[in-house]
Amino acid sequence: MSTSPGVLRRAGDSPALLGLVGLLGVGALLEILPRIGVLPAEYFPPTSRIVRALVDELGRAGFWRAVGGTVTTWLIGLAIAVVAGIVLGIVIGSVPALRLATASTIEFLRPIPSVALLPLAIVLFSAPIRSILLLVVYASFWQVLIQVLHGVTDVDPVARETAASYRLGRWRQARYLVWPTTLPYAMTGIRLAASVALVLTITGELLIGGTKGIGEEIAVAQSSIAVPSMYALIVVSGLIGLAANLATRRAERVVLAWHPSVRRELAL
């Protein structure tokens, strides 16, 4: 009994370990509840059956093609959204008149759910991959654009006046003044956009089909009543999302190693 507080304290000191403990606890709970009849086993199979189905999926070549297809679509859509969001955000944010002219349009378009554009995407593009990319880019673009706009407006007015007094041109101001201030906001937007892009990629694959991605594999498993395989593929989707979040956070720390907030975080 005397070691329990120490174990809990060590777990509390390591967020990754604490998260693993929580994950194992949920897995154990989902193993027990269907077996004692609290949850219907035909719709909520025990964790052990899901793990066996996941192992079976890992041995299928089609599974890895689906993972590759989903990741490729996700990265392409995310890259387009990031480039467009950063470029337009800096241009719009740097010109006050342009920002005022576009503010109402941005606030009108931003809340529209990208899934609502699905009929339009299907009509415009015969290829399913292009329809999904439209949804992904539309949803992810706003995450980056809004953050970059906030970053541009956060530039210190004194620094702007100093740059103007030294007669720095627009390009040099954008490079040495606007971009360093905006970069932390842009990295936050990229991290948010990565999650949104993955959600929309899998959603599009579920709804459109013909993409050879994880979403289509989930739909096939559901229609075939292969419930453990369906949950196994859902777990894979979550693992891809977790990997994406860890990768973007790592990239954020590397890119912003000079920023005071990251330096304080690393010091802790």
C-alpha cells in the first residue's frame, strides 16, 4: 500500500505514462462490459476481439494501401490549405482596407460546414479524390487563415513605426517583422488544420467511396457486419490522428525553438 502514492506520483509526472494508464483502463472496461452483458457484444465487441481484428488487418496488403491513400489525401489537402491560408492571411492582414473589405465575407463563409459542400463537390468533380480534397481544403483553410490574420494584427505598432522610420520596404517588413510575429500563430493554425483535415478526409471517404482509403474500409466493414474489423479500423484512424498531433507539436517546438513560450515549456 505504501508504494501506491509513489506510483501515482511518477505517473503524474509523465503525461505520456498517465495517458497510457488511462487508455489501458478504458480498454479493460470495454473488455469487461460486453462480457457481463452491460453492452451488447454484437455491437460492442470486447477489446480482445478488436485487437485480434486489428492484427488481422495489419497482415492485409489492402489495409496498408488504404492507410497510404488516406494519408496521401490528407497531406495534399493540408498542404494546399496551409499555403493558401498563410499567403492570403499575410496579404489580407497587411492591407487594412483589404481586411475590412473581406471581414464580412470571411465571417460568412467560415462557419459553413464543409460537409454541406459535398453535393457541390460531387457535381464539380467526377474523381472522388478531388471531391474529398475540396472538403479538406475548405475546412482546413479557415483554421490557418484566421490564425495568420490574428498574427499579422499582433505586430507591435512601435516596431512598425521603427521599421517605417528606417524606410524598410514591404518585403523586408514582411520578412523581418510580420513573419516572426505571425509564425507562432501560423503553427497553431497548422496544428488545428491537421486534425480537421484528417477528420474530413476520413468523412469524405466514408460518404463518397471509391477512394481506397480507411474511411471506405470502415464503410465496407460496416456493411459486411464485420463489427470487430470496423472498430479496429476506427482505432487505426485514431492512431493516425494521434501521430499527426504528435508530429505537428514536435514540428512546432523545432520551428519555434527561439520563441519564449517554447523555451519556457522545454525548461519545465
